[in-house]
Amino acid sequence: MTRINQATKLLLAVPAALAIASCSATEDTTADTAANTGGMAPTVTASIGGDGAETVTQERPQEKTVTETVAQPPAGEAAPPAAAAPEGDNCANLPSDPRKQYATGTAPGRMPADDGSDYNYWIEDIDNQYDPCAPLSWITFKGSLGDENGPQGLAGSIADGLALYVDGEPASEVKLFGQIDQITPLENGGATVAWSERGQFTADGFVNHYSADIRPANGGIEAVSGDTEKFYENWHYPVGYLLGTYD
């Protein structure tokens, strides 16, 4: 009887051992297959034989690794600079930019008279308020008269020059004033020009003071208030000095 019981237990243990071995082999094969495939790993199935056999099915998701590559400029090569914003459509574009041609604080040379005479205006200093997009802008010059060889060097030859621009375009050649004291922009797009002229004698210095409000009009300049007649005496003087540098 004892031998029969031992034999029975042995017969029952053999199928269970075979089922466990089959399950282990199936899992090893599945793991190897999943390692060689992308995406979803194959289905893992474990079977246990005998009465009340049970089948367990499980899908193992395979994680995907995404690598993002960002292009970098070659070593030693700088990234290109951002493009400068263009100026508006209503801005002037002169062949020679006055902001560079007459930079503030420079003395670029002389301006010949526009009447063909031997007079020249020699620039000694510049205050540049030119704006290619403004209704009215200006450049003021400090200097003196002379010939093509140089300034006269006399007190009576000293004068300030004024260039006015309407919508970025020159309203005239440079016109001379005794001494330009100040130009103040106005909210209406015009400006107030304050200047001084000599007294009866050169030795008196610039003792006569004037002021006029001006504004752009039909591509030119209109004096609307203040010492308008005195302004026109200078602005409409028949001789001007050519905008440009000649040395």
C-alpha cells in the first residue's frame, strides 16, 4: 500500500515539473525575441497541464527611445546677425546718407558756393539732427568763409550754416546765419529757430537775437510766426553752399 501511494505521488509530480519547465523555456524565448524587435513584445503564454489547466496571457509593452538632434553651427563660426529692421516706406533714401556724410562732431571739409564764385564754407563742427522719416529735420554747421585753399581766419568770416530737410529731402543748399543758438522741435512737425546776428560792428559780436517758428510747406520751408522777415533774409539769400564734401 505504501509503495502504491509513493508511485501515485510520483506520477502526479511529473506533469507539474514538465509544465514548469515548459513555462520557463517559453519565457526565455519570448524575452530574446522582444530584444530583437521594436515596438510591442510578443505574447507570453504559460500553460499548466492536467485537470483545471490554466492559461495566462500577458503582453509586455516595449518602450521606445526618441533621440532629438539640434543642429549647431560649426565650431568657430558665429551665428549670422539678425537683419536690421528696414525704415518706413515714407522715409527718404538719399544717395549719401547725411547721418554718415555729416556725422556730429566732425569737420569733413568745405562746401563751395552755389553761384560759381571762389567762396567756400569751411566746416569746423557739426550737430546732426537729420531724420529721413521726419517731416522736418536739420543739420547745423559751425565754420567760416574762405577760398578753396582754406578759411580766411577773420572774425567777420565766422558764421553758422543751416541745412533743413523736408521728409528727409534737402529743402535748399546750406544757408548761413550769424550764430544759431538753438532749434527746438514743435509738436506740429515744425521747429523754432533761435539765432543771433552781429551788431553794427564786427567787434560788437552777436548781439542781435531773433526767433521764428518754421514748418515744412510744399517741399520748402515756411516761416509762420516770430521774426519771419529776418529768417527769410537769411534763408532766401541768393548764395548758398553746396551740400557735399569736397576735401
